[in-house]
Amino acid sequence: MSRANPNDDHPLGLTVHSMPVPDQGLASAGARTRLGRWKMLMVMLVCAAPVIASYFTYYVVRPEGRRNFGTLIDPQRPLPDVVGTALDGKPVNLRSLKGQWLFVSVAGADCDAECGQRLYLQRQLRESLGKEKDRLDWVWLINDTQPVAEALLPALKDATVIRVPSADLSAWLVAQEGAALPDHLYVVDPIGNLMLRFPPKLDPEGALKAKRDLDRLMRAAAFWDKAGR
């Protein structure tokens, strides 16, 4: 076997690569983080824009200087992460109701005459919306453990009825001073925020004003909102 000639030795070829500069890596990572945050913010704005537009149209754009009958709830009070019980005994998380306008009432399951009148009014106001009614869910939140009267069940076939602990409802809903939670009817937007509270114990004149509010709200949301979740 031949031996290498020492005269044939050549210097080793070395390729020198520049070392990364720590500050440049941090700056690049920071830029990517900021870009990701901006993208996330844009997605959130796109998702929220329709409801924001409805609020703006309903409360800011007021042809003829109209006044709203319902009270805007501020600050926002989102649907709580609370699990209630449907009439069939199945658990229902209140946040699962998001994605649809909600027309909400609160009462005990024994439902006295005043409660019955409020449920009837709630149903009639929803029915008065005509073809738009499917964009507004009728919701009755029961705040006790009593059974619902059998005679009442047929009238509730179009309603979403959920039993929720009273303490959880008190932490979410808010009544006007001097009134109780069951005295009001409430509107929740599709994002899940409590939006409107109508005055307590609506009389026929108040019901007509509440209907006008609901009509305007549904019209303001008509360009983007569809029935169903």
C-alpha cells in the first residue's frame, strides 16, 4: 500500500460562519409575537364587528331622535360559566346558549299569576317579530328547585327552560334599584353579553315600547345575523 507523501500536505480548508447575534434573534422573536397579537386582535374584531354594529345602530344612529325604552347594561356582563338543568334533567352550560339573541326571564318554578303573565308577554313579544322571531330565543331561567306545573308545560314547547341556582343568577343579572330580578325581561346578544333590561312589570303601553325596541334591534342586526347558532 502506498504511503502518503509528506510533501503533498495541504492546509485544511475552513469555512467560517457568522455567529448569530442574540439581540437580532430576540428582535425577530418579538416582531413575530407582535404580528401574532395583531392578527389575533383582527380576528376578534371581525368576529365582534356585527354585534358592535348592532349596538351602534341601536344606540347611536337614532333617526327622528327616538329614545330607547330598554336600559343598556354597562359594563358588559357575559353569560356565566354555570351549568344548569333542563326540564328533561340534562345538564346545560349557560354559555352554550351563545350564538343567538336571547330573550330572558327569571322566576320560580311554581310560577304564580305574575310569572304566568310575564311568560305570556315574553312569548307574545317574540311572536310579534314575525319572520324575525327565529333569531330570538325565548329563555326562562328557573331560580329554585320546585317542580314545574304539568299544566304549564304545553305553553313552554317553544321555550328554552333551564333551572339555575339563584345565587348564580344574582351574580350575573342586575335589577334596577328597588326591583327584583324576576321583575324584568332581559336581552342577551349573540356574543353572550347581557345587553338590555326592560323596566319591571310591563303594562300594555310598556309592552308596546319593548316591542319597538326589539323590532329596531332585529332590524339593526338583520344584515349579518341569521337564525340558529
